[in-house]
Amino acid sequence: MHEMGIANSVIEAVRTEAARYPGSSPRKVGLRIGELAAVDPESLRFCFEALTKETDLESLELEIEIRPRRHRCRDCHTDFNVKDYDFTCPQCGKLNSECISGDELEMAYLEVEEHEPSPA
Ligand SMILES: [Zn+2]
């Protein structure tokens, strides 16, 4: 199950990132997953929970944002989301486009919580 490997990398990335904020703990991590990345969000969530359970990251929330496949028309340079494998340009109606995104798999953000907020 390759979601397990991904969950592992996410947790490592969170730990690396969190190390830059001493005295704080990671609260929520956002992932951006393109629909072409062939990742099953539910499996990923399951693996993530299994790996963080009974660790210091147990309370860490995971938020997954699915990014649609995007194409760019080579004729009129319009960017559009591809649905149901329809690659026709909505602007000029031509079928001459290239894939520009939709296979990303990245950490979008990490929210940390300070244990003892400094007095304002
Ligand atoms: Zn076009």
C-alpha cells in the first residue's frame, strides 16, 4: 500500500517543520493531492491515523485538498479543469491541450499551536 509510504513522509515532513518552532506542537497539516497522483485519500487518512496513534502527533489533524486535473489549450492558452476526460477547450472548442497540473502531492500548510503563548 503506497499510501503508507506517503503517510510516513508526511509525518517526517511535519516533524522536520515542527522542529523549527520550539515550544509548539503541530495541530493541523494540509495536503494537496492532484487527482492524477493516484492516491486514495481515505487510505491515506487511515494510514496517517494508524501511524500517529499513541504518539505525540496523535492530535494532529489531517486535511486533504484534492486538486483537479488542469489542462492548457495550445491554441488560445486558456487553462481549464478537465472533467470526465473531456479535453476540449471551453474557450475555442479545440482539442489541442496539454496537462499543466493535477499530479501534485505536497504539503500545503502546517498549523502549529504554542504551548505557552507569550504575553502580549
Ligand atoms: Zn482554446
